[in-house]
Amino acid sequence: MVSPVVYLVVAALLVGLILFLTRGRGRAAAAAQEPLHNEEVPAAAGRVARPQPLEPEEQRAAGRPRRRRDLGSRLQAQRRAQRVAWADENEEEAIIQAQEEEDIEKPVETHLSGKIGAKKLRKLEEKQARKAQREAEEAEREERKRLESQREAEWKKEEERLRLEEEQKEEEERKAQEEQAQREHEEYLKLKETFVVEEEGVGETMTEEQVELFSSQDTINRIQDLLAEGTLTGVIDDRGKFIYITPEELAAVANFIRQRGRVSITELAQASNSLIAWGRETPAQAPA
């Protein structure tokens, strides 16, 4: 806890300081009230003019205290002038800065009102034109980049589609070849089991060794060639068995169709059973 003696000492110092300042201000006021010879005070500018030099007699009469008072007055006037000049400079800088900020924030239309000069307006317009040009060029570059990316994506998509189509086509061809080979193998097995050629009413069964000499496709091609030449006549049933039909039997079937005029498949099949021997020795007569 602070002792009361300290408070008393501080209070005494404050009182002494106040008295000293009061006495100094009184002396300064008295010195300011004394008339000075050949001294002018400008009213508008607020500046204190320098006092005219005193005569030697007056200087000797005034003595050193008079010079000190004049020096203090001049220093005070200089300080006041400096403060006024500093305030004026700060005020001008603030006004200029505010005007610049206002010019930046305002659009071009506000400058057209005549508040700024033509040179500054031209610079602002050129600056805005360059900015607009840069933005347009940037937008154009972005658009070109987007189009290139889009074209590249479409090209990759088309390439992928073609690749898939090619793979699908190859797969279909491979499956078709496998199915064709499977069919040929099945036909070969059927022909290998039973391969009968009926010629002139006499049946002859080929041996296994003879059947193996023929491939299924070669046999089919050979039969088709013989049928096309007219050397061989007959049909292949659903089992893959070739049945030889004589020209007389074919003529009987044709005669039956001409007699009936319009014949269905069922009726033709029934009539063929009686008109064609189908392995029998003598076919029956055509029905009326």
C-alpha cells in the first residue's frame, strides 16, 4: 500500500509545476502586449512579419531580455506557420486521394460530365479498351480450349466405338466359323453312319473306308454338281440322307401337279409316297 507521504510529494510537485507554467504564460503575454517599432502583422495569411531592426540606442536600451522575447515570438510564429502548412498539405493529399478513389469507383459515364480533363478521360478509355480486349482474348482462348477438349473427347469416343465394333465383328466371324465347322462335322458323321446311293433301282451301301474318303463338304458339292448337270436326280431329307429319284418318278409327280392344278405341301407329300419308290422296287400309280 502506497504511503501518504508519496501522495503529498506528488501533489507538491504538481502545484509547483502549475505555478511555473502560469508564471511563464504571464511573462509571454506581457511581452506580446508591448508595442514593437516598425512591426506589421498580416491578417489574411496569419503570418507574423519580421520586426524591423531597432536603432542602436533602442537595442542598448532594451537589452537582452527584449531579444529573447522577439526570438520566442518568431519561434511561435514559425511553429504556427508550419502547423498551418502541414495541415494544408495533408488536406490537399486527402482531397487528391479521395478524388482518385472516386475516379476508380465511378464508371466511364461519370467522367463524361466534364469533371476531368480530356487527356485523363482518353487514358481511362484506352485502359478500359485494353482491359476489354484482354478479357475478349481470354474468353476466346477458353472457348478454343473447350472446343479442342470436346473434339478430342468425341474422337476418343468414336475410336472406342470402332474398336468395339471391330471386336464384335471378329467375334461374330469366329462364332460363324465354329458353327460352320460344327455343322460340317455333324453332316460328316451322318454321312459316315449311313450313306446310300440308289442308282437304277439297285442299292449299294458304301463301306466305312469309302465314306472316310469323302469329306462332308466335298460330298455335298459333288451331289449338287451332279444335280445341276442332270446326271443325278434326287433329294436330301431332314436326316441328311440323299434319296435317288428316277426321271420317271419326277415326271409322275409333275403330271400329278398339272392334273390337280393347285396342290398343297401336305397333298404333295402324300402323293409322293405313292409316286416315288422311296427304296421300294415299283412305285404305285398316281391317284386320280
